[in-house]
Amino acid sequence: MTAFSEILQRRDWENPQSVNIHCLKAHSPLASFRDMAHARDGIHAQRQSLNGQWKFKLFDAPEQVDGQFTQADFNDAEWDEIPVPSNWQLHGYDKPIYANIKYPFDVNPPFVPRENPTGCYRTRVSLSPEDLLNTQRIIFDGVNSAFHLWCNGTWVGYSQDSRLPAEFDLTSHLVAGENTLAVMVMRWCDGSYLEDQDMWWLSGIFRDVTLLSKPQHCIEDVFITPDLDACYRDGSLSIVTTIAAPETYQVQVQLFEGTQAVTEPNIDRPHNRRIDERGTWNDVVFQTLHLREPKKWTAETPNLYRLVVSLLDENGTHLESEAYPVGFRKVEISEGQLKLNGKPLLIRGVNRHEHHPELGHVMTEEDMIRDICLMKQYNFNAVRTAHYPNHPRWYELCDQYGLYVCDEANIETHGMQPMSRLSSDPQWAHAYMSRYTQMVLRDKNHPSIIIWSLGNESGHGSNHNAMYAWSKNFDPSRPVQYEGGGSNTTATDIIAPMYARVNTLIADEAVPKWPIKKWISLPNETRPLILCEYAHAMGNSLGSFDEYWAAFREFPRLQGGFIWDWVDQGLSQWDENGQHFWAYGGDFGDEINDRQFCINGLIFPDRTVHPTLQEAKYCQRMITVSLQEQTQKACTLLVTNENLFRATDNEQLNWSLLENGQVIQTGSLALSVEADSQTRLEIALNFTPKAQAQYHLNTDICLIEATSWAPAGHVVATEQMALRNHAGLAIPTLRTQPAPKLTQDGHAIVVSSLDEKHQWRWDSQSGLLMEWNVDGKAQMLAAPQDNFFRAPLDNDIGISEVDNVDPNAWVCRWEMAGIGQWERHCVHCDSETLAHTVVVTTTFAYHFGGDVQAITQWTHTLSNDGEMLLDVDVTLADTLPPMPRIGLELQLPLYQADTPITWQGLGPFENYPDRLAAARFGLHTQTLAQMHTPYIFPTDSGLRCGTQWLQVNELAISGDFQFSVSQYAQQQLAEAKHTHDLLAQERIYLRLDHQHMGVGGDDSWSPSVHKEFQLTEKHYRYQLRFKPASR
């Protein structure tokens, strides 16, 4: 018996050779069905969940634990209770820590801090004498970071690797009646050096705990390899079954589709002899099944069969069965492309952390299904398990719903210097190999897994080469990818860079990141390129995403990538006033943190979507529509089905004709396009065009019937096409009304309509329009002013911090130029009456640092009917960096909380100049609240581009502009750290932009806004027309 003191002295948690002690060998998940029909139907598995309330106490270090807690008679009445699974930091113990790169402790591998929070758990399990006739195994699906296990006071074993199962045979430790299990979990272990992923550091038993009952003679493992013939028509299954049974026992395999057998039973005996302490055993059975023209598995057509593997004794009596879903598919790399069933794939992928805002790293099945359905609804077909093996149920659901999976080993040493330090260290080879091989051994039977990954951001070393070699020998049916060491080392079958640009070289001290177009053309490079991470979706981001997809569709060996990342990793918290907010790094007093760098998802923590997800959905759409020909009576469309394996047999095309943004005609067409092909459709138009009207044709591809992942009517793809107007031009009307009245009273310039209904008043000293009244009612609360500032986006800030300024970041460049701090001076303010109008002209000079940074001239042309035409001329100093925006801001009264905002332009969702491919021109209406995007880290938001007309309250504005409306001042947005810090003002801030810089998003740590979306000109001129409007 191993004493508790010996365990403390041995310190397995600081020994990279002590990975698993007394753990059973990794294998595919087992269920031990006692009937073949039960196995076929997946019912009555011999698995008992031990999830629930466990006794719990947290200590500051393992040395402070009372070793008596392992004993059955230990009094734990004063201990707390904690749910299993859970992370103890989310139940009031210890604190969460978020860091992207830095380790949250001194780097001195394999040693960890002496202050090592240690959670001790206890629970009781009752077993009958009949239960003890079988072997009893306990399975911990996930414990962070390492743990020792005791049963009835006897030490059972030790395990680390937070993301893989640890399985122990408890049979010899159990008794009939009540049994006590005790677990000691350390927050830090040497394995923590291999788990430096960009996520929260959380601890505890956070995945399921299960007791598995198996007969003495049983199935230990099953390895299923599907294959297709050279024509990808007929299928075969290679089945390798490992058993613990005498050589006279037999294995029967049979394939089912539902309850129907599709193959005859295949029965065979072991053919592999081994000798151990039990004597001579024949424990491996090799079998093959063949099936003519099986239904194929793909993400588009996730057809599954079920293989039942049964152990029979020498008399043919059934002992137990295991069963697995089977998908017939073939993965290969040929002609420089990753192919599935002979077709080159286009990976519409996303990186996904296992994150729940209340449960931390605990994922329920409902959460997993919700994620999968959202991914499918937004046109994702692949997921990378960044950066560790996921919960076992995740893969079953990906098999079932249809997602391609890149399964990644739990290895990342991002904060190590050099990054490959441990990757090249033989002392750590066992730890590396264990993490990779155990993942493969667990997940090997899932058809959804089409790529193995050696891990993430760990440099490149001999340990990676060893993992790669093992993988190619054990499972040659799948390619291996790895980004570290330059993305194209000998340890990867796929060029797998992160954040490489489409056309721009990214310089790096170690290895360059070539433009992806150039990378595939390098000498002797024949591998496909799939970006393991790209399009860093941090806050208001994903600019120029459409450029990636234009390249993917143009170059066959550019086969897509995985967006970083799926979900904002915010944790639910409440402030002292009871107001909810999403917490990020530093919000828990964690001194080593990377702030909001964990907030970079396409969806919020509660799974509501960001506007960026709309752009991803559009660019990744599987069905595209383009206008081929237009006559006055019809349009011919080309419909392309990018689904490789299914026709559009459950979709229809709904179309609408828009005149000046309003629908004037609609219709539907049946859609029948074969897989990977095109067809032409004709739409008959029945309308008389109006002079100078704008016409657009919208198409929505919709599901006819509900699927497992979306309801009937779900829109899978949209398109908008501008149509030619066959009508002639309209004759402009000339203004004939008399000019309004101009008066001056001291410093006041007052312009009034002749009926006194409209009145404007300027202050000639400041040059500002101080009042605008209609029927005595104020239209504005503050004067319109030039606006060059935007509340910085995450991409504007980059890696710049208060104590570590990055002078290259946009926000630093703007602060150096004083943008947002300029002093305005009125140079002159003139007015004159013309034949039909009054013109008020003001000129402003903006000063900073002793120099004039900008000069603007505002020319207001006022009409008797209440219209104001505003011309703005802007000249900027040559020394200024590219500007955030060129426009103006005014403040309007807030009459109601749900003030409707109506505009004719791009929408309905937020869009920016470099992120508007998904937006459509139309007449849109949303409430004021809907116009604001509540990014967790507040920034500029809510812009709508391509606007021609806007109405807010009784004010109508026309021109060619971009706009946003908000109840928050820009400075408030710039200073706030969380959305709940914002205090809505009793006014509407209306920002009208002539031009607005793009948001960028190739990454978030360098200025990633493409040049064509930077405001580099030094002279701008724009025009806006203001007019009272009634609803």
C-alpha cells in the first residue's frame, strides 16, 4: 500500500515521466452491452454516472492536505459540496486566470509553484455482490490538471492531461455495499507547461465521471477503418478487436442500418499471440466487412451505419457487445489537394474552445448541439478542437449532424522561450507521445475526424517528428497537420499557417509567413494549404474576410481555413449593483492576464450572434447566385451548387424585386442543381421602371423541410444583384420659392422661413449651428460638429497597453496626432441671401501641438421649405496618419426608448466598409437599441454603409453617407472597459460619416486594415441634405 506521505514525497506532478500511473491503456469508448440488440439500438449500456454533488475542500497546496481524507471513515461532515462536473473557481474557490501566452507561474519546468491550490473530493458508491462479479472501471473524462485517486483508503493511481480520460480498474479495491472514492486534484503540474492555450486556467473535475461494468472476459478495444474502392462506390471495413479472453473465444461483427442488418455476421478467432503474467493469450482479431454501394458519410450527407462487435465464448454464447457509428468515407491527399471520397474539400471551418459563461469548461450535450446547429446554420462545415481533445460526446454529435473535425492534441508551450524548448527535449518525449497517442486511440473510430493535429504553438522539435511518425504508421487513413515551426515542416501533411494574409508577406524573426497565394507556388511545395487560424474575430472585426474567400475559390490548393474563433470566452459576473457583465482577464484580480484577448468569438458567450457571423455565413455559402443576363422582362440567373455530395433537393429559391429598396414583386422557383454543378434559371419580371429609380433583385435560398440542424424556411444563402433601369432620366425641378429671411442680432445669425415654421440660429463667434427649430420644437440638442474620432476597436488597439505602448497600433498613432483632442477655432462665419436661398458659410481650424491639423469649411444652403443642404470641405495636414473617420456628429432629442430608425441603404445588420459583402441594400427599420452592438469590450459599433436616406425623429437626411446612432458618447465608449460600464444618455448621438476606415481583422495585433480601406487622402468633400420629415 502506498502511503499518502510517500505520494507527497514522490511529487508525481513535477515529473514529466509520471503521466499515468496504473491507468488502463487508452482505447475507443466502451459501453459493455449485454445483448446484441441493445448494442445495435444503443440502450442499456453498463455505465453508471457518478456525476452529482461530491464533498469538497480546497487547500493551498498538496502538503496541507490531511492524508486521512482518503480513508472511508474520515469525517467530511464539515466539508462543502460541489457539483461534479464543475470548475471550482466558478463556485467561490480560488480565482480564474486568463492568459494568452504567459504562464501564470514562474517558468521552471518541470517544477510548479509551492502554492498549488489543491481540491480534495469525496463521494460514495454503493455496489451489490452481483456487481462485483464483473470488473469495475472508473473513468474520469477530464480533470484539470492532475490527480491522485483512492478507493476505500487504498491508493489507486495518478493521471495528468486535463483533456483526456483517465481510466482505472477498481475491481480489487471494491466491496459489496458502500465504497468511498477520494480524489486529490492539483491546479498545477508539470503537464501545465504543455497546456498554455489561449483560454481560462480553470481547475477541477470538469467532465463526466463514470463507473463501467464489464465481464471478466471482455472486449478491450475496437479499431474500425472504413475504405472505398478506386471508384468511391463500394465500401469495406477493416475491424481490429482487442479482447481479454482465452484463445478459444470468438468475435462476431455485423453492420446495421437502423435495425436492419446489411451484412452477414462475420465470426473469427484471435490470431495475435502474446505472453504476459496471465500466460499465453490470443487477444487480437482481424476482420473485414464489405458492402456494395453504401451510403457515404460527408458533412453534407452524414449517413451512419452501426457496427456491433460481440464477444462469444467457445460455445458461441454471447458475453458482451460494443457498438460504434460507422461512416463510409475516404480521406486522402492527392494532386496537392485534401480530398474526401475523391472530391477536393473547401474547409469552412472555425476554432472552438469548450466554453460556457456560467459553467466554464463544462459542456452539456444541449450546449454542444446548440453550437453545432449554429455552425451549420451559418455555413460552417468544419471545426478544429482548439486546442485539445474535446468531450467524447462532441465527436458523436459531429458524426451525427455532419461536421468535419480536426482533432488536436493537448499540447501548447506558447509561453516557453524558445517555444520549442520542451518539444526538442527527450525528457518530455513520453509526455508528448502520451498526449497524442491517447487522443488518437480514443477518437480513432469517428468518421467526422478527417485530420489529426499534433497540437498548437509549440515550435517544432523531435517530439513532434516522433508523434508524426507514429501517427502515419498507426493510422495512415488520415493526414496530420501542425502549424509550429513555420507551418510547413516535415511533421505536417498540410501547410497549416495561422494568420497568413492573402497577398501580403508577414515578416517574422524566425520564419516568414508567405502570402497564401505565393505559399502554394514555392519550389517543390505540393501540399494543400489550409489556414489553421485566420480572420481574428475580436470584437468589431472580420474586415476583408471576402478576400480570403475569393482566393479560396480561385486557387484549388487553397482549401479554406478555421476562423479564430467561435465564442467569446466571457464569464458571467455581477457587479455591486447586481448588474450582469461578461468578465475577462484581470476581472478576478488575476495579475498576469491578457485583458479582453479571450473575447474574440463570432458569438457572444450566451450564443447570441455577432454581426461578423453574418459576413462569415455569406462568404462561406454553399450555393451562389449571379446575374447572367437582364432584359426589361426577365433576368437569367446562374445558380452554382458548391455542395460536393448532394443536390439541392431540399431548397427553393425565393426572390424579390426591389424598387428604391422596397419590394414590388416576389416569387419562388424550384431549385434542382446537382452536386458540384450549375444551372440557369429565368425570372419573369412584371413592372414598369420609373425614371432614376434603383432596382435590385434579392434571392434567398431556403430549406423546404426542417433538417436536424435548422427549421423549415431557414435561409442558407442570400444574394443581391443590382439591375439596370431601362427608363430614361427624370427632368430636375428648379427651385422657384423665395429665399428665407436672414437677420443678425449681435453674434447671432438667424435664418427663418417666411411662415416662421423653420428657424436656424448660428453663433458667429463659434461658427456653430446652435438651434434648429420646426414649429418651435428643437430638432437638435447640440450643434453639429466635425467628427474624426472613433472609439477604438480591438484591432485599433492591438497589443498596445498603458505600460507597453505599441507605437504601430492605430490608437497610438491617433493619440500621437491628437485625434479626438483637437481644439476647434472658428476662422470666419459669413452669411448672404441669394435669389432662392440663404447661405451660411463657416470655416474651422483644428489645432494640436501648436500646429493646424485640419481646416474644414461648412456651407449651409437654406431653403424656405425647411431644407438645409450642407457642403463640407475637409483639408488635413500631410503629417497626419490615416484617419478613423471623416464626418460629423449631432445630438438629437430622445422621445422614446424604442425610437425607430429608418434608412435606405445597406443593412439590416451592422456593416463597415471592409465588411459589407453580406449586407443588402433596402429600406430598413430598427429600434435605437438594435442599432447598437453590445460588444463586451465597448468600441465603435453600429455603422451602416451605402446610405442614401435616413430618418431619425422628424429629421430626414439624404446623400451618400454612412451612419450610426447611439445613446453613448464616443468618449464614454472609448473609456469603458465593459458594456455594463456604459450609461445610456437621454439623447441620440447621430454620426454621419462621409468615409469611415475599415475594421481590419486579418489579425488583431498588427494594423490589419487593408490599404484600400484606410483614409489616407488629405482632402475630402461631401454633401448632406437635411429636411424635416413626418412619420
